[in-house]
Amino acid sequence: MRIEEKQYNGSIIGEITTEIADSVALIADLTGNRGGVYYEAGVARGLQLCNHPIKLIFTCPKDFFDSSGVHFDVRGDNIILYDNEDDLKQKLTARLQSVLKKEGVE
């Protein structure tokens, strides 16, 4: 979901935080090392530290990861590295099925 495509009242940060808190999973693609993605992942990580059940899943194209890298704070996470859109769909589907099954969400 893209926040700029949603109608809402109030601040954009408040709306982003609400949407993340209401989510089962947050998928953060690290391509380009965009600050907003890291911010949103940080919100999800903070919720996890407060025992919120949200699942945080990082993705990144393998060629970007190999050439540019990602911030050291997330480098140790199990990032889904993908070669193309079909590869991403396959790997992301498998990851979501695995983590959500463990939580009883299907």
C-alpha cells in the first residue's frame, strides 16, 4: 500500500504508523536505500520490541545488494534477495506462508 494513494486526515507520519500497527506483516524493499523505507521498517521493529506480532520482511534485488549494499543495521537480517520479479514472487510467497503459518494466520 502506498500512503499517497490513500485518503486520510491528520499527519502522514500518524497515518503511516497506524497502518503499520494495524498490519500483520510489513514488506520493506531496500532498493535504493530510501530513508522512508528504513523509517517504516524501524516503526515495525519498534512494535516488535513491544511484543506486537507484526512480521518484518526485507527484500532487495541481488544485484543492488551486491553492488551498493544495504545499511549495516539490517545487513544481518534474513533479506530476501531476488533476481527478477518472478523470483521475488516465489520467494516472498514462501516466506509469507512460513511466517504467517507459524502465527496461525492463513
